[in-house]
Amino acid sequence: MNKLMLYIAGALLFVGCANTQAQNGSDALVAVPKPKANEAVATFGGGCFWSMSEAMSELKGVNKVISGYAGGNTKNPTYEDVSTRTTNHAETVQVYYDPKVISYDQLADAFFFAHDPTTLNRQGPDEGTDYRSIAFYRTPQEKAALTATIKKVNDSKHYSNPIVTQVVPFSVFYGAEGYHQGYYKTHLDQPYIAGVSTPKVMKFRKAMAAELKPEFKK
């Protein structure tokens, strides 16, 4: 019986990010907002964007996070397009933040704690180039910050394997479907969220406790 229950639990987890259909929200692609006068923007991809979006949104100084797609060569891709792995896009989050409250360097630190940056084209049960670890820079300073953070994390031996994150110049970000936005908070009982996303968010909160908004400090 124990083996059967483990098999069922594993099967539920594998339903995961790539196979979930639209529910309780729009399947229309969301428009990507322009940053406000006091905002800066950062773009990261670290596996399924449900947990990444939640983690980054919990940081103080982060005003909003949009789930979407970047790093590919198809205009306005849909979730189904990206899941075919023919567009070269990765599931990505775009972070709108106040640089007077949180720096790009701190966001980079958070990104490397919000997922496992040492697994090539894979995060947990999600496998494929759309789940690759990728960080986009807009300036030479951001590239330097990412490179320095990778060295720091590697040197710390926080992970047993070296980081394989792609560091690439930013080109374009496309918003994902409406139902992906804020998906974590509205689907806490969904098996994938409960079994995969929530443990990642809990680990993130522990690692980034000093940088969290007050309501997420426990």
C-alpha cells in the first residue's frame, strides 16, 4: 500500500506545470506593463514560474511580478507553444522593483535561492529547455552582478554541484496567460503547488528572511 500511495503522489506531481489547463482565470496573454518612474525591472527564469513569481513577489521593494516567456525566437508565444520546446523560450518572471529599497544584487541573490540553479534544463519533476535556469541582464553592471553572485554561491558550497545558469542579454519578455498570474496563491491545494512549489517557497523564505516583506516573516 505504501508503494501504491507513493506512486500516486508521484503521478500527481508530474501533472505539474506543463500539463495544467486554464482554470479560474483568463487564457488571454497579459500585456507587459512599462515600469513606473521610480521602478526598475529585472528578468529571471528558474523553472515553473508559479513558485518563482511567488518567491520574488515576497521581497520588500518588489511592487509586482509578471509571469511570462523570454529567451526564445517566437513572437507572442502561448503556454502551449512554449511547452513544445520549439520556441526556445523559458518560463520567466519579470520583477518590477524599487531600487531604493532593494538592489539588483539582492534580487540576484534571491533568484539563486528561489530555485536549483545547478540542474540543466530541469527543476524537480519539470524537464526541458523551457524550465532552464536563465538570468537576463540589461546593463554591464547587471551582468557583473550576476557573474559575481554565481561565483559567491559556488564558493559557498550552498549547492553540491556548480551553477549552470545561462547569463544572457535581455531582448524581449512576453506576458503569459492571465491564469498564470498569481497562480500560486489561488491554488495552494493543487497537488503540484502543495508538493513542489510550496516547499521551494518555504526554503526561499528561510534563506531570504531578512529581505522579506513583514507579512512573510514567520
